[in-house]
Amino acid sequence: MFREGSVIQRLAYYSDLFMAAGIYLFSLRVKLAPPGKLMRLALPGKTTAPGESREKIEKYVRFCLFLQSKTGVRHTCLTSSVVLCNYLRRNGINANIVLSCKKDDEAMRGHAWVETGERITNEGWHNITRYPDGP
């Protein structure tokens, strides 16, 4: 459709780099956020009309978190979910963070993940709340 190396292809490439850099920096901000402010970061200051696809955003978030893990920055399921939820909502995709728990071998465990649209149930996990929508 476009000639190799055309201006439109280059602009798309640079917008992808801009998005990746934004995700990378935002994920560092989330990692350093005090616990009382962490969940508020899931809600972006502004949203746009639907832009990037859910799959593309997930791919970039996973890639940026992988790069950070190679430099010693480890993210939990909660911090990863906050980053993903924020970028999905920035792009007009309704996303919620699900917080859940389960008991394994006398130990209580917690987990977080992001839902968009459909309700996902993970076997053995008891949903506590959805943020920002609630139970």
C-alpha cells in the first residue's frame, strides 16, 4: 500500500517509539509510586478516541516491563496491571483492574489482572473488587 520508507511509514514508526518510551517512563513512575497513590495512576488524566489496538498496547507494555526486568526493575502483577490499565484507558478502551485472593497451603495469596469488557474468572481466585468500577 505504501512505498517502502515512505513518510507515513516513518511517522507510524516514530509514533510507536513515542508510545513505547511513554510506557517505559510511566511504568518507572508506577514502580516508584507510594502505595497510597498507586491505584490512582490507573486512571489517565485524559483519554483519546480509540487509537491503538488492545493487542498492540499489551505487546508494548509487556516489552517495556521485560526491558526493565533486564535492568533489575521488577514489577508485581499489580504494578503491571496499573500500567496496562492506564494505557488502555488513554486509548479509549474501558479497562478495569481486578484484585483477588486465594488460600494455598495455609497461605493467603493476592493477584491482580486487567479486564476489558468480558468478565474473566480465574479458577480458585475470589474476586475482591474491580477498580475503578467496583464489585
